[in-house]
Amino acid sequence: MKELNLTGCLRTTNRKSDIKKLRAEGKVPCILYGQGVENVMFSIEDKDLKLITHTPASYIINLDIEGAAYKATFHQIQYHPVTDEALHVDFLAVSADRPVVIDIPVDIFGNSEGVKQGGKLMVSARKLRVCGSLENLPDTLPVDITELKLGKQISAGDLSYEGIQIVSPKGTIVCAVKMTRAALGAAAAAAAAARKG
């Protein structure tokens, strides 16, 4: 899986005045926690945070917090309800000797049978949550839709990949080919032609 390097600065307090000052300087308060790690309060530059939040990709993040190195995943973010400003970010510490749970982008490819017949491809899940060791985590989860017919769907439970386990609910719909008026009309015309024949 791709890795991304981020540099952080330690922060010692959680006081509102200190956090307000941080944000005024274009920084976002963060916390790192996880097994084997004492909670670390730090901040990163808002522009650096956008490298994670403004991309469909997922990364293992190499955090350098004033000389201390950690591997982590982006866990969750709080946004301001009005301004959409990033208010706080949680990072989860990971290590090579423990399984990692992370959301990985779905990569849909192929020319669906159902789309050829006039159906419309609807993508419902852009990422799926998986569990696996660091060395087995892929950049994307390829999903071949070549055989996907009209009115059919692919769910998380239909997919499997070597070395990782999908932990999203099995019923999570990844994509489906929906009937359109054009497809219904074509199907009706084909049925009528078959009856005449």
C-alpha cells in the first residue's frame, strides 16, 4: 500500500485558547492512539491534511512528530458544521506485527453486459473496509463488472482477495446495473420480436 509522510508538532494542552491559536496558524489539532502507543497530542499543517482528505486513495501514514516516528492510519475527522474547516483528526497507530483495519478504494473495471443492454451502472460504495497485515494491503480493490447483467448487483460478500479479509458488512452493495427506460423498451421489443418469430 502507498505510504505518505507527514510531519507534526507536539502540543501539550487541550485548552480552547491554545486550539484556537493553532487553527489561526493554519494547523489542525490531532491525536494518535492505538495498541502499544501512549496517546500523543500533536498538530499538522492544514495543507498537509488535505493530502489525505482530498484524495480517493488510502495510505499508511509515516508520522514524524518532533523526531519520534510512528506508522498510522487516518481514523476519523471532525469538521465545522458551517465552514467545513477541519477541527480535529484522530490517527490510529499500526505496526507490522498486527493486522491493520483500513478503508481501501474500489477500482471498478470492465464493460458490463447490463450496460451494453442499455442499463445504468450505479456505484454505491467507493471504499470497502478490509483487515490484513501491512505487507498484504493493496492500493485498490479491483472489481470486474464484465459479467454484471441488467438488474444484478455486486456486494461485498461476493468479493474475495488473497491475503486480506473484507470486514465491511457482506450486504454492502458495491455496484449494480439498474434498468432504464431505454433498456425496458429494448427488452420489450426483443420479447415482441421473439413472439413474432
